Amino acid sequence: MKKKTRIRLSIFFTFFCFIALLGIIQISNVSANTLPANVLGTAGNFAILAKTGISTTGTTSITGNIGVSPAAASYITGFGLIMDSSNTFSTSSLVTGKVYASNYAAPTPTMMTTAISDMQTAYTTVAGLTTPAPVNALGAGNIGGLTITAGIYKWGTNVIIPSAVTLSGSSSAEWVFQIAGTLTVSSNVQVILSGGAQASNIFWVVAGKTTLGTHSAFSGIILDKTAIALNTGATLNGIALAQSAVTLQSNTIVSPISTTTPTPTPTSTSSSKSPPTSPKVPELTSSIVLLALAVATCSFILVKRVKQKASKKP
């Protein structure tokens, strides 16, 4: 009897642990696999990238590269561009980085065509993500005042942020906001990052126009199918990628992505590539720890009870 009991216990315990392990793996995958690795491609080399133009008025400060294509450099206005001797890029006192346009010397046109293509692909990819299952219509399109944890959030309408919103999560947590309409941030409103959340892991995918209100403080990567407008004094801890134009008014933009600055030269034949992105290692979330503790506790109780029953049998 004791031998049969031990065999049954071993089988049951093995099955129980297997089911628990599957649960842990599933939780890890949900937190780790929201975004494909290096989803931006070479578009991630830019703080601002647009198809039809980039304009600024007032004193703007940009940390990162900016570029336009298929528009020419004449559609980058307000920056006081100074052409480099290589004719492959220009510089500006407003940009800590380099400025690129489709009509600069080769191989810049090819580099810019690739970056724009990567931007469009990234928009389609991130807009189509469905794992983990999206949260639909959070706040009925008004997310002001909310604290939002990592995940995918989807709206078939416009989204407004009339008051501060907090994104709470670890440094590896990822947010995707899929917006079928416009995105409007009110004046003096902040997007607050807490718990180690990183702007480079936050994607705002917007089909309509994105507008950042006067003196607002926004975080994340904006992938916009149309235009992006920053009103006076608005700041962006992130990247502005627009399939039409980006307009600025005395703004500060800092790219959160550290990349090798693309520096094409006339004699180079290789295309610009983003540095390889290391795969993310999922962290032990509180859910995983709690599940592991539950497994250990249940296993201990199960073994104890079976032993007690076995000892009572003649």
C-alpha cells in the first residue's frame, strides 16, 4: 500500500508542477513579448523623422538626429541648416545630432528611404499587435488621472489626456497604445513614468493627428500615420515619427534610444543599419513569485496529508 501511495503521489506531484510551470512560462511570455525586438529598424536612429517636412519656431532643442524623405531639405525650416563638407548631412545649432534629407549626396537618399520604410513597417506592426489581449476603450478615450500598467490598450475613437496620467511598471515593462483617432494632450499635462518605466518601451500608435499641448510633458515613441504637432513649450522624452509633417514651437525633444549616429559618406556602399538589439530577459514579476509560493505551499500540504493518511492505514 505504501509503495502504491508513493507512486501515485509522485505522478500527481509531477503533473501539478508541470501545470504550474506552464503558468509561469505563460506569464513570462506576456510580459516579455509585447514588442518585437528592434521594431523601429533604422527609424530608431532619429529623434524626428517625417515624410513631408519638419518646421520650428522659437528656441527648440533636439537631442538626436532629424530627417525628411521624400521631401527635400528645403522642407526643414527654422533650423538654420549648415551643410557639411561631405554634402551628406547638415547641422543646426538647435540639434545635437545631424540633419538628413532625401536630396543630400549619396548614400543619404538610400538611407532615408530605408528609414521611412522602417517607420511605416513599425507603424503597421505595432498597430496590429494582439498579444497580450488588448484592453479596449480604457476610460472611454479619456485616460487623464489614470495609473496604467504594462500592456496593449486599444481605442476605435479619439484619445484625450486632460490631466496627468501615470505609466507604472519596471524597466522592462512595455506599453502599446493603439489609437484609431487623434491623440490630444492638454496644456501643462504630464505623462509620468514610475517604477522604472522607460520611454523607449512606450509606443503611441496614432492614426490621426497627435497634438501635445502648451508646456505639456510627454513620454514615449509616437508613431503617427499623419502629423505630429508640439505646441509652445511642450517637451517630448521620446521620438516623433510622422508619415506627414512634424511642427514645433520652442520645444525640447530628447531621444531615449542610444544608437550609433548614421554618418553616410559618399564612398560608402553599405546601407545604414541599427545596432543589434539584445533580446530582453523577462524579470520575475510579482505574479510569478506569488504563483511559485502557491505551488510550494500546496505541494507541502499535499505531501503532508498523504503521509498522514498512509501512516493511519494498517
